[in-house]
Amino acid sequence: MKPKLYVVKIGGNIIDNSEALRSFLTSFAALKGNKILLHGGGKIATQVAEKLGIPTEMVEGRRITDHAMLDVVTMVYGGLVNKNIVATLQSLNSNAIGLTGADAGLIRAHKRPVNDKVDPVIDYGFVGDIDAVNGKQLTAFLKNKLLPIIAPLTFDPTLGVMLNTNADTMASAVAVGLSEFYDVNLVYCFEKNGVLLDADNDDTVIPVLTPELYATCKTAGAIYKGMIPKLDNAFAALRNGVAEVTICHADQLGLALTKKTAGTKLTLG
Amino acid sequence: MKPKLYVVKIGGNIIDNSEALRSFLTSFAALKGNKILLHGGGKIATQVAEKLGIPTEMVEGRRITDHAMLDVVTMVYGGLVNKNIVATLQSLNSNAIGLTGADAGLIRAHKRPVNDKVDPVIDYGFVGDIDAVNGKQLTAFLKNKLLPIIAPLTFDPTLGVMLNTNADTMASAVAVGLSEFYDVNLVYCFEKNGVLLDADNDDTVIPVLTPELYATCKTAGAIYKGMIPKLDNAFAALRNGVAEVTICHADQLGLALTKKTAGTKLTLG
């Protein structure tokens, strides 16, 4: 039997709120067993960019990353956000190590090709699509009792440049990449109580979501917008070897994972 | 006999010049054997701070680091500078891993106490004085064929905050901390050819500097200003177990270390 591993992703809204973040990190530090944290960037990159006079442009919720914006996300995600999480976890006696995809060649990617099939043409700039996750190196860190904290940045090993990458996608890729070595529970933590039947009512958590129920909820319009790529990603992870996917509130990590009394569990049925 | 290790520090002026930095990293990647790189911050932090409207205040060449400035140096040193070095080295087939003192609890420090014995009182703010280097963890990385690239940031393990720390001092502390496990050559690379008898003439390199010659040069006024803390640091490292200290031009790393035909070698005589 493979050892268990939690691959936890913490979303941007929590990152932006230092009290909520600290509270989440305290629960995360208390979680026993092998674990990896992936964090989003939050609004800090947009705020820093604005102060530096660099305009933020989003297409379908994704940040267009020109050279100046790449510098900003490398600073903010890889430096400010990542290192403050590491320092907080260290003070909670967790042996955190902050990493990006470039460090130890962990997550290789390539620059997303320009989409010239649409008008106007979409060029995301320095955005990375993941090619490979170095599961052996992450396993070596875990065996060495280190707690990897991964920022949403990958790199192109040929060009030697950093690339901006969606944190949900990275979490999914890391979970799949480690499923060869571990029985992985991929956990998405955010500001809602789970996958909701009514997006405006936090008391309507769906405890178990199958692909069939997901399809029904989409048809009925109950699940929509940003939840769709997140859930598509999550079901894809299950189909690619991840043992379990949990979606829960950042405040309910312990309840969702150890007591199983909170959040939504995804299953292939 | 202990294995050999190079602890190399690359200074700010080289960091500021992307071509000089790339050229240095190419020589560094080609250097055979165990090695660790510590980098300075350069002027980028000052430039970013200025654009963000945060004033830079220096006392005796050291940056006063209030909370806003701590965010800037955490972003710039730990994010932008560190990750761009890592991505470049990865493209040169060096398995670089970017780290700060907080990562894996590598370099613990405490906030420098306010100096109230002077008038006006000096409060450096979030500046760290080093307490301990985790030589075992750095050794584990090296044995794992990883190349540590360390940014000039430490952390306070009790407060859980990052701290700004002088890169020369960090290089010296890392070299001393690893001298238990390795025969360490501490190498300071900068924009001059070595320790010069005449600071304005790059052809006046002192090939071997003993404490006696150093004292004579100071008395004669040939060595002054910023070189004095650097050399005091370097001689202290030799007295604390470091086998060799080399000071050389960033362009002459290979010549200084493998051919021994460039730079200044410090010896206790």
C-alpha cells in the first residue's frame, strides 16, 4: 500500500487576508502526515503592478503576463507570498521549504503558444503550460521531512525563464505526478464551504459529487463560471490516478480531512 | 579528509547587469564539485521601492528595513533575483534550488536590537543578526545533487518573520557553518580583480593577503571603506574553520579557483 499524501491548494482570497491565512496555516500545520501546499497569488500582484504603473489585463480570468508582469508575479508569488507563508509555518514548528517550479527543476513547462485562431489573437505572454512534474524530487523532500510550499510559477528549462501558471492546474498536476508514489488526496481550500447546490447559500454543500451529479448540476445551472474549470481539473486528476479530491472551506480543513464532516468529496462513482 | 566545497558570493553590481550576471552564472555552472551560491540584492530593491513610493534610508551602507521595505526586499531578493538566477542555472543544466534563510529553517536570526547608545538612536528595523546555520540540511541538499542559491534573507523562528541580512555576512556564516563537514573555500566575487594595493588600478592585485599585510595596508590607507568589513568578515571565517578565502572578479572565477592565476587568496600566514 502506498503512503498517504495531502496535496492542498489554498486560494487567492485567503492569501489576501492575513488573519484568515494565519488561521488556515495553523490548521494546515496541525494536519498529520505527508503534505504539500500550493498557494495562489491573490490580489497583491495586481496591487503591486498598479503601483508600479503596469496595467493588469485578464482574459477569461487569466492574467496576460508580459515581461514587466512576469517580474511582478515572480516577486510577489515567489518572494513575498511564498516566503511569508514559509516563515509563518516555521514559527508553527513546520519545516516548510518555499519552492517554485524552477527550483530543483520541479515543474517544467513551456510558454503557451499564441492563439491566432481567434480574433483578436490571444497572446498570454509568459504563461506556462505544464510538461512534467519531478515526483522523485518532491518525494525526496517529503522523505527528508520537509514540507514543500509551492508558488504558482513554473519555468521553461530551455529558455531559462520563469512562467506564470494557474495554481489550481499546478495542484492537479502535482497530485497526479505524485500518485505513482502516494495515495494522494487533492484538497482545494477556498472561501466557500464546498461545492454548493446554490452558490449563494453556504448551507447547500454537496457532500459527494459524482460525474453524473456534476453533469446534472451544470445542466440545471447550479454549478457555473469559475467552478467549472476547477471541477473539470479535479475530475481529470481522479481519472489520472489521484485517490481522492476534497473541496472545502479554508476554515474547515481539519473537519473535511480528518473527521470527514465538511466539504465536498469528489468520486468517480 | 573532508570533501571540498565552494561557497561563492556574487555581489550587487553584477546582479544589476544582466549580461555580466549571465556570464558569471555560466562560469559558476562550469565549476566542478560541491558549491553553494549566495547573492546580493543589487540596486533593484531600491528602484522597486522608489517606484512604490517607499523611501530608501541607508546607515553606514546598511539598509534601514521598515515593514514596507521588508516586503520589498522579500519580493526582490527572495523572488525576482533568486528565481531568475535559478531559472538561468537550470537552463545551463545546473540543478539549482533557490532558498532564503527561512526555507527548511536554514539560517536563523534575530531582529537587530535598537542601538540607543548613539544619538540619534539607530533602529535598523527588520534586519537579522545570524544565530545559527543548519549545516546538516545544506549538506543533505548537496548530497542530493542540488545546488543551493541563497538570497540575503534570514528569519526569526519565534516571530515567524523574514529578516533582511547582509549577503557578505551570510556567505561567511554559511562557510563557517559548513566547515565541520567540508573543506570550504569561501569566494567573494565582485567587480574588481581582487584586493587592490591601489583601489583605482585593477593591475595592483595582492595575490596573497596575510593579517600582517592587511594591517599594513590599512595603516597606509591602501585598503579602506567597504573593503574593511568585507576583509574583517573573511579573516574571521578563516579563524573559524574555513580552509581558504578567495576574493576575485566575477569574470575570473575559473582562473581564480582552478588555475589560481587570478584574485587574492587570504591566508592566516
